[in-house]
Amino acid sequence: MHRLLFVCLLFFILGCSVEPTTTPLPPTLSPTLTPQPTRTATRVPPTVTPEPRPAILWLEPNLDSHLRAAIQEVAAQEQIAIESEPNNASLRVTLVESRDPLLLTETVYVVADRFATLRDGVKFGDVQQVWQGTPRAELSALIVTQDTAMALTPLLGAPGALVQIVAPEALTNAVWQTPHALAIVPFDQLNPRLAAQTLDGQNILDHTLDLDAYPLVVRVYVEGSAERVPAFYNALHARVPATNRDPERMTSVIMTGVTAMGRFTAQAIDESGDPAFPARVVAPILSRADITHVSNEIPFVDDCPPNLEHDSIRLCSKSANIETFKVLGVDIVGLTGNHAGDFGYDNYVKTLELYEKNGMKYYAGGRNQADARKPLIIEHHGNRIAFLGANSFGPQSYWATADKPGTNGYDADKLKQDIALARAQADVVFVEFQADEVYSYTPDATNVEIFRRTLNDGADVVTGVQNHHPASIEFNAAGTREILYGLGNFSFDQMYSDEVRQGLIPRHLIYDGKLVQTELLTTMLDQYAQPRWATAPERAAILRAVFAASGFKTE
């Protein structure tokens, strides 16, 4: 028996089977069997979260280099690889609008001439033809930077032989030096030495312009896989501006020349039966500016006496004629005029109260010297703009003192201090002068000295509001700041020559805290009181004379 058990054990170890014996085991040796659990036949694989494919980005080849660099920076931060083939990419930055694109950014481009131009708009079709190599009348070249050439290639085609590519810092000078040439620049890179042109009648400087109808807009989109686009787009959106032309960052400022509604001007207003007679023709344009300015040289007086003598030097305006300013939409009044005190201190203060009553702010004059020197700060669309002014012409008896109202008398050192104070509070500083009255397009030496010193002391725009005759214009060396030596008459009773009937109305555009444009609107004075828009020949005559006196050549 023991031998049999040993053999079976050996066979079990060796993997063989042993036939059971027919001899039953004793009851005491019967094993106790435990039931085994039933096993299911269904296989359930474990849940596994697949690893996402690495994000791959494709970039449109014609992107502006600054935009490309910004996108590449975000891609590096997000650990996104950049691929040269769009089909292999899970993310694409493209100029082609797909079915469900996300607009990343738009860049608006402007056709611009040099500031000293008689050109009044261009046609988009002409721009296209010159871009492709066919010259047009009065347009023989387009000057752009490499970035602009790249960005506009998908829109206009490859640049032809008439497209000159220059460095950004050389562009403005190249436009001035190249006959019959125009520049194409991004809107936010405009500067005062360039004159933006309307394109098929559309004025890019008008904040109400519908860009959907404007042809020079390049839009950039983000598209790709649904799980990849949102995070990438949000990261880009925080880094890349939505547009380079945001109407909510634009501020227009219109300034006017001599206003003195007395003497024969007062008579013309009375005869018209309309206290806003001087405003009626030009108000639709002037009232649309975000900030509309007048330089009012004389006080408003309730019982202003009629005085029809041209050589009278005591001037006032009827208080009812404040209606002219209301119709013009006047926001600010410069008080540098040399007739401010013609009817005494009481009427001067009453004039200030009349402005205040009608919601018009004033500067360069006040109830005392501190008030007269104080910068007027206006914030609009995020742009902080300061206005200052001074009277260098006199009479000094009308200058404000510590305890007497009047205009702000010119003192070079004090004005420099005031400009510094204004600069600390504002992005752009305007300073206006009642200086020597010069009946010429060329300023006298005294005005040149004072105005240039003021520009060098930190003003962005220095304006002469004293001249009854338009005068020249000049820029600082960088072309970012400017002097307008005289705007001529706006509403005054001089009608004895075309020159004293002529007027300049600069319309300045400030964008994102920077002066980017100065348009010159031109007027002619009629009926001793009412400015109207100059005809095309009249406008050309005014601009040619002003530019010639400025040393600017016109083509």
C-alpha cells in the first residue's frame, strides 16, 4: 500500500495519471469537497484615457512679422509645435475664412500721401493696378514696408515693379521725396507728416466708417480641432490686439481761428434774424468732432451796443449769439484774445458764467491768474488731452493777476512749467497763442521764436489763433509734433481781400494717446460773418500758398 502511494505521488509529480483502485477507501479517509464559485465568460476591458495627440500649429506664410512673433511666443508657452504643412496641423492661423472660424485680429491699412498734398482721395482700382505694375495718372509708385507687402499679397497679389519696399523708419521721407507716390501703412502707424486719403470716398479717419465695405482690411482667423482651438485662441486673444483701428480709442479735435462776433459781423447776424447765422453752413461737420474748439476774442454783453466803424477797437457780442456756439457743438473755448477786457471785468466774468451755463469749458483765461494758467484736461476714449494758451500780444492790462480776471499773459518760464504740469496729466498737449497779428502766410520772427520754444518745451500742437490770415505750418525733426502759425478768420468782419476771407480748420485725430493726423479743412468767409467750405479751386489756392510759405513743395 505504501508502495502504491509512493508511485502515484511520483507519477503526479511527473505529470502522469494513475488509474484509481477499485478498492474503496475507508469512510474516515473520504475528502470534504468545497463548491467553487461560478466564473463569468464576459470580458470587460479596463477603461483607458487615450493620450491626446501633440498640438501642431500651421501659420499663414503672409502674416505680419510682429503678429507672427506674438503667435510663436504663445505657441512656445503652450508647448505647441509649428508645422510647415497645414494638413498635418491640429491648429491653423489663416487668412481664409472657413465655415466656423474664430476671428483673431484685423489690420486696417491706409493709403496716404505726404502732408503737403493737393490730392483729395484715391480710387481702390487705381491702387490695385499700380500694385500690379501698371502706372496711373498722378500715381506712379506705392511705398510700403516688407510687413505690409507680405500682408497685402493675398489681397492684392504679388507686388509688382512699382511697389517700393523700404524700412519702416524711411517710409515717410520716401513718400515726400518720390513724385506721385503714395504709401500704404497700417492705420496705427499713421503720423502727422502723412495725409490719409479717402478710398473710393471712404474716410478711414471717420470713426463711424463701416469696415465691412472698406477694401484694405486683412483679417486673421484661428481654426482647427474642437478640443484644441478654444484654449489656444484664448491664449492668443490675451496677447494679440483685436484690431489696429478701434473707434473706442479715437478722438477728433477741431480748432478754429479768429471769432469775434461784433461790429459788422453782429450786423449781419441781426439782419439774418438768426443768432446762429455764422454756424449754419459748417456746423454739420464741426459739431461731429469729439472736441470742437473756438477762440473767442471778445466778451458777450447783454446790451452790446451796435458799432459799425471798422476802426473801432472796442468789441463785444450780444449774449444771444451764444447760439452760434451751441449749434457748432462747441465744447471748449480758448480765451487768449486781446479784446477780452473791452467791456470791463464784470462782463468778462459774466462771459465765463455764460460758457459754464451752456456746458462749455474754457482755458487760457479765468477769474484770476491761477484759473487762467490751469490746464484744461479732457479725457475721451482713453485719450487724455490738455489745452493751454497764452497772450503774448497784449494789452497787458487785460492779463489776469492774482486778484483780477483776464487772459493768461505770456511768460516763457511759467508756460514751460504749465506744459510740464499738463504733460504729467495728459497724452497730448495743445497750446494756442494770441501773438503778433501778421497779414502774411509767413510768420514774423517773434512768433517763430515763441512758437518753436513752446514746441521744444513739450507741446504737441502749437496753434496761432491771432492771425486774420492763414499762415505756414512746420513739424519737429521727428515729424510727430507741429506748429500752425495762423488759422485765419473763422467769423469776423474782414472781407476786403481773399486772403483775410480764407480760413484753416485743422481736424486732429488722436489714437491710443498719440497724435496721428491733422487734416486741413478750408473755408471762405461770406457776408462778413458766415464761413463756408472753400470750392476746389479756392481750396487749392489756400493750400498752395500755405505750403509754399512752409517750404513744402507741391506736385
